[in-house]
Amino acid sequence: QGPWVAMGVRWGPAVLLLVLVRTWTLVAGQVRYSVPEEAKVGTVVGRLAQELGLGDAEERRLRVVWQGRRAGVEVSGASGALVVSSRLDREELCGKSAPCSLRLELLQERPLRVLHVELEVTDINDNAPLFPAARKNISMAELTTVPGSRFPLEGASDADIGANAQLSYTLSPSEHFALDLQKAEEDAETLFLVLMKTLDRETVPVHRLVLTANDGGRPSLTGTMELVISVMDVNDNAPQFNQSVYKVQLPENTERDTLVLRLNATDLDEGTNSNIDYSLQKLFPHDGRNVFEIDRKSGEIRLRGDLDFEDVGLYRLQVDAADQGNAPMSGHCKVLIEVLDVNDNAPEVWVTSLSVPVSEDAAVGTVVALLSVSDRDSGSNGRVQCSVWPASPFVVESRFPGSYSLVLREALDRERVSEYEVEVRAEDGGKPPLRARRVVRVAVSDVNDNAPAFSQAVYTVVARENNAAGAELARLWARDPDEAENGRVSYSLWEGGAGASVWSVGWRPASSYVSVDGESGRVWAVRALDYEELQVLQFEVRAVDAGEPALVGNATVQLFVVDENDNAPMLLPTTGGGPGLAPPLGPVAGSVAGASVEAVLGQDSETLWAWAAWGAPAGQVVAKIRAVDADSGYNAWLRYEVLEPRGKGPFRVGVYSGEVSTARALEEADGPRQRLVIVVRDHGEPSLSTTATLSVSLVEGGEKMLPVAGSSSSNVLLPAEGGLTAAGAASASTNVWLVVAICAVSSVFVLALVLYGASRCAPRAAVLSGPAAATLVCASEVGSWSYSQRQSRSLCVTDGAGKSDLMVFSPNLPPPPSVPAPKDTSQPQPSSLLD
């Protein structure tokens, strides 16, 4: 009887329970078991206690005694079964040996004895074929390796045994390679890789194949190895550029050392056969070698010089690439470098023709200058526009590209601008634009287009009388803005002017009083001026330039003569006689408040005679002293004073009226006759005077002295014509003092102011002179008055109405002999007016 051994084995995805029939030999006393490798831990290999009849295994205390390494089995103490205790690997335990049997010794302690057990570990296909290396590198030369060449390969190994270790090989598909398996002695096999087709490294530089080994197990396991077949190069390819022509654009302001282009030539060969050197072989222009440079190894072309579009706009380069094979091969390409224009050139302006000076009467459109403009740049950078700055009478016009004309666009005036500095500006169309400027100086020549002009149309000149002959009276200047002869002015006195007139006796021409210096325009007095002869002289001065034709300018001069106090007061003689005439034949009597006053001028030239009645009251006018002064203004303003007798006499004289009146009532104690010395003074500086002696006879109140017809009764000074009444005397006195009050203030300055106002009344103020009717004029509100038979004047003081408080003094002289005194019966006679 023999024990059954039940065992479960994992095989692939299923678990099989294998019942192994034990074989044992009683003679030897030995038990033999069989178990597959890789059985699970705990798998029962055999039931030793039962099969050997040992009884209670736990009591017997069986255990495995190891000799050498552990076999991976042990005896279960409770059941006495032999079980798998650790992994069983047949390849590890026995290698390639077949069969794999392990001798185990069992030790029984009660009673002590040794039992022998043989354990066979059977193989399963648990090992895939294994190549010596995962990759194998093989080198073959292109072209020179002929088809059919064989290259030995080392086959795979399988740790299993039997059918599990039977290997077969396959190669991945390839048109160039195949496998050859040859059987050798003692079942040895030799594996070869066979070349089927010529290799080309440039086509396929590396062939990658997979060699697969399959074992005979069920299922079969496989192992692989990569075959890397490198094709060795021969120098059979020249370097090649990816383009035959390279085009590059560079601005002309590109800085030196700038990378222009990086060339890359490729050589399908390898090693030294593919090492390439670059070189510049041909250049256009020839001096391009100094501008560009190529790196022999990297193929970089860099800028080494300066670019200038205006000198060279295109460079043509030829680049060679040569490999380093035993028989070097080379490739070629062309590089075209186009230089792009940069606006680096400013416009240039030249004056090709200049016609100066330009006459100030030149017509609009006259060409003054021809200009040439250029710009070395191209395109918009070379398109130039011209203009004139600042705004001036000139403008630039383009005749054709690059040519401009400087043209007069408006009339010139040399007197306003004698020379122009014209700036012609040229600007190109670059971004940013560049500019150029050219200054053209244009002188303007003069024409005689301006007449001499005085600063005033009318000059007012004031000169004192008695000036020395040759004295300078005024200085006139006419401006002529023309130049040279056209602006050289000469002066002359023009007698024919419409405004020429003379207020003088005899109407002499102006040249008899003044002259004009032709060079300087100074006005000189030809002779001494006499106010009493000439008060106003109006004439014209002509200014003539030396141009062709000559132009003329005129100015009116009004010369006012200012009075000097050079005439003393003079007693006014009566009509038909003078001092020294005989007294009247008959008395002239007047009764005033019961008193009569009579006065006559004695034969003595310095004595005046008058009569007064006894008992005449105070204030009774007994006589009037009449005196005139040939001067004017203050110089003719007269003042009367009693010089003798000093103290309190019976008579007094009006300060400004000249009326002699009683200072008190006349008495017999005053005597039959009173002698008065009266001085008449003017207000000039220094003052001039004259004296008159008045003899007053005291008569009875009833006596009257009547003038005899045809006699020289005008020498008798009478209080009134036909007698004076108190009312008449009072009225006369009031009228006189009213005139004195109105004409109190006057001066030479007032005269000048009046005369200047007359000249301002109109461009040619009409100042008329000549004989006229007798007129009473006064000097001021407090001034003197005088009687004038000579002249009458119309005055204009300001632009408005005339002033009544400004009057003109006139000498009270008889008319000049050359001009007879007018007879005007409508005007009162001097005696009646003054009375």
C-alpha cells in the first residue's frame, strides 16, 4: 500500500490539484515525492506520518534536517505532512539539470531515528527567453558592404528545460536584413544577420530591428533584443545650402559687427566628411571684402565696414561651403545684400544766379535769383520742398524738379526795407525730415518816389523886434526818405505862394525881411524887424530834392514880431494943431452943479490950459490928458500920475483914464491959477514916460468961454462939448473905469498866445492887415485902452468861439503916408469917443 499525495499547482490562471503517486521502496526505507516549482506556500507535498506509519506525528516530533541551503519544505507538527514553506524555484535549485531531485533527511526524536525523503521539483514554463543584452550595436559601411554579408548574432537562453526551453527566432520586417539559423554539432545553433540590400547612410543612417525569441512552453514566452545597425559614412555627398540665393536688406545706417545672415550648409555625410568650412569667393563690388566678413565655422556673415546707399546700393556675394573629407566636396550659394536708403543726407541749396540790387519799382513777378536744390537720398527721402522764411515780398517757384526761382510777389519800398535777408528753406520728405537753408541777401535800389516833406504844414515863428540883421529866426527841415541824390534836399524862399503875405507898411516882399539857407533850411533875418512896421510875415519855404525828375515839398511860415518897449508915451495932439498954439478967442463954459469948468491948451508946447469955476464940487472933471504909445500890450498900457504939486492939492488925475478932476471943492484960497505936472508912464521893462503941464485958471461960475469958429480951438481941453452935467460926467467916468477894469491884465505872452491861436484857426489862417476905420481895443480886463485909426484885425484864438477878454493892443498912430486914412463918418471922432 502506498500513500497518495495530493497537491495543488497554479498554472497560468487555473489551480490544478495534482495527485502524485508515490514511489517508495521498502528495501531502502525511503519515500519519494514530486512537486512543481513555484507551488504556493502551504501546499501539502506528502503525508509522511500516515505513509510511514509513524502514528502521532506530534508525539514523534518529526522535523526536516537541512544539509546545505534550505529546500523550501518542512514537516507540519500537527498533521505530520510535508508542506511547502517557501518559494521553490527549480532553476535556482537545480539550474539546467534534469530531473531536479532533492534529498531530505527527517529526524524523529521519539524514538530517535533518521528517515530519508527524495523530493523532485518539476519544471514549469516560468522563464522567458533571455538575450545577453537588450541592445546590440552593429556597424556597416555604406555602399562598400555588399548584399549577402553575414553578421553573427548571439542567441537567447531559457532557464527552463525541455520543451519550455525550445527556442525559435523572428526578425522585424526589413528590406535590407534577414535572419539565418544554422544547426551546429550537439544540437548547437548559430544565428546570423544577413544583408539583403546595399546600404545608403544618407537615406537611412541607422536601421533599428527587433530580434524575438519564442520558447516552446504553453503558453509560449518571448524575449527580445534591439539590433541597432549604424551605417558608416563615406564622403559621397557635397555640402548643400537650403537656398541657392539668399536676399537680405540692410539699412545704410546699420552699425558695424551687426549679424547680416547666418548660413547653414548641410552635408549628408558624417564625421569629418560633414565638417564644413565657409568662405567668400566672389564679391561685387570688389571692395566688398572690406565691408562683409564670414566666419569659416559658423557661416555667420557680419558687417565690418560702413554702408552708404548713395555709393553702393547692392552687394553680390558668393559663399562656398567645403567639407573635410579625403576628397573634399563643396557647395555654393549667392547672397544679395540690398542697402536700404535712410534719410541721412540733408538737402543742398545753391544759388546759381542772383540779380541784385532790385529796383524798388520792379514789377511783381520779377525773377530775383535762380536756385538749385538736390538731395542724395532717394524716394520720399529725396523729395524736397522749398519755402521762404520769414514771410517776405519774395516767394520760390519751381520751374522743374531741382530748380527753383526766387520771384518778387509784391511791390517793394526801399524806404521801408532797404535790404532783405531771405532764407530759403529746403525740407525733404523723410521721417524725420532733414532741412537745409540758404540765405540770399537782396538789396533794394532807390528811385525818386518820395517828395521832401516838412514835419509841419505851418510853422509859427515868434521873433522880437529890433533883432540884429542876420539873426537866425528858425530852422526848417524837410525829410526825404530817398537816398543819394534822390534824398538830397535844397531849400528856397518861395514868393509866389498863395499864402505869402506881409502885414507891413508898403507891402514889401518877404525876401526883404527874411532869407532861407539852401543847404540847412535856416531862416535868417535880412534886416532888423520893427514891430511898429511889421507885425506878421507869412511866406512859404520850398524843399526840392535832386532826383530826376525833382520832387517838391512846401511849408508855410508865419512869423510874428513881438513888441519891445522902444517907444515912450506921446501926448496926442488935437486936430488942426498941436502944442504951442494960441489959446482960443472965446471962452467955452460948462455948468456942473452951479460951477463952470473951462480949459485950453496954451501956446507952450508942454503946457495945457484949462478953466475951472469957483465952487466946483469934488469930482468935477476939468480936463483930460490924451496920450498914446506906439508899442503894444504892456508896453502901451499907460498910467497917469500927478508929479507936482506933491501932497494934497485941489486936483487929481485918473490913473488909467487921464481925467483931471477936482479932489475937493475949489476955494478962493486956492488962488486964480493952479499948475499941475502930470507924468504919463507905460508898463514896459524898463518903463518909458513923458510929462505934461496943465495950467488951470479959476474963473467965476457965470463966465463962459466959447470957441470961435475957424479958430484953433482944438488945443483947448474942455470938460465937455457944450458943457458937462453931473450926470454926463458921472456916466463918462463910469464908462472909463469899466473899460479900465475889463482891460486890467495883459502881457506880451497874451499877444503870442492870441497870434498862435490865429495861426491854428485854419491851415492858412487868414490874417488880414490894412487900413480900417478907427476901433477901440483893449489889452485885458484891467489893461489900458487906446484909440487906433490904423488897423483892424480878426482873431481866432482857439477852435471854439473867440474870447472877449483877450484883445490886441495897437499903436494909436496916424495912417502911414502911403496909405491915406479912410474917412468914415459913421465912426465917432476921437474927441467925442474919448469924451
